[in-house]
Amino acid sequence: MNQQLGAHELMEVHEVLTNSINKINHFQMLQPYCQDPQLKNILQNQLNFIINEYNSIVNLLNNRTTTGNATVGNTRPNTNFSPTYGLRNPSPVQPNTSINQMDDRDVASAMLGCHKTSATMKMHAALECADPQLRNILIQGAKNCADQAYEIWQYMNSKGYYQVPTLKDMTAETFTNVYQPVSSTINQMNQQNINTNYNMI
């Protein structure tokens, strides 16, 4: 990494790291309210990953003259999951009137919210980065947050905590059929123009 970082990207990374600290603290506060062993396992694994990712970015900033590619780990979302669609008598929800009312649904929902916020923040920061190594780490971090969000969403969907409303078949079909592919003739003409322009350079 270059020895110097731009002021703008340094401030963006400051926001990302502050958010990561808050996320770590938040997840630790949620632990006592987990009852489901599956959720406890997800939370602990994700917390460990978030801590390692945070440390990787801090180490990169503190060793900016390091050669080679510093990276953060990759998450592995469950691609075999089949979401349940449709509303199945969803339970009414409202804010708790006491911290003692916290349950697994609250914990999972809080985790999901943290991941969504972090993914957006990291991608925004990456788009402002001049340093390619820092940029790549932030992009991977945004993807990791998206994957972790999907993992906790899968848990919530399987428990009925996060249901997916659907449209009537005719409405959905009408909506999706509005979009049509670009004709192959236009695509070929554009490709020829691109090739010609690049040949001229």
C-alpha cells in the first residue's frame, strides 16, 4: 500500500472502522438474549469473523509500507437454501417495552440491520478510495456483510420471522415481461463501434 492515503479515503475508513467497533459491541450485547443454539452459533461465528476483519483493516493501516496483498477472509453463504415465499399468518410486531422482552427474533433482526448498514457503508467507502489495496479490502468487506446478512436472513425466513410477500402470478408476470433484451443487431453494432474505438487508441 502507498505510504500516504488521501484525506477523503482516510475519513471514509475512519467511519467504517467506527461502525465495525459498534457492530462488535452490539453483537456482544446481543449474546445473552440468544436462546436458540443455532442462532447462538451463527452470532458467535459472525462475531469472530467481524473481529478478524476489523483487525485486518487496522493492521493494513498501521503497516502501510507492507508489500504484498493484504486481504480479508471470504464468507461462504449457504447456496442450497430454498426460501419460503408468501405470508403465513405473520405475528404482530411492536417495540419492546423492556429489555427483558428481547428474544431470538429481536436478536436476528438486529444482526440483519447491522449487516445491511455495514455493507452499504463499506461499498460507499470503497467507491471513494484511491488506494487499490484498501479499495479491494473494502469491496470484499461489503460482500462479506451481504453474505452474513443473507445467512441471518435465511435463519429468520426458516423460523417465519422474515416472511416474503408475493404478488399475484398475473401481476408478477406482467411486471417482469415489461423488460426485454437488447436486440442482437444493436448489440453487434455497438460491439463493432467499441472494437473500432479501441483499435484507434
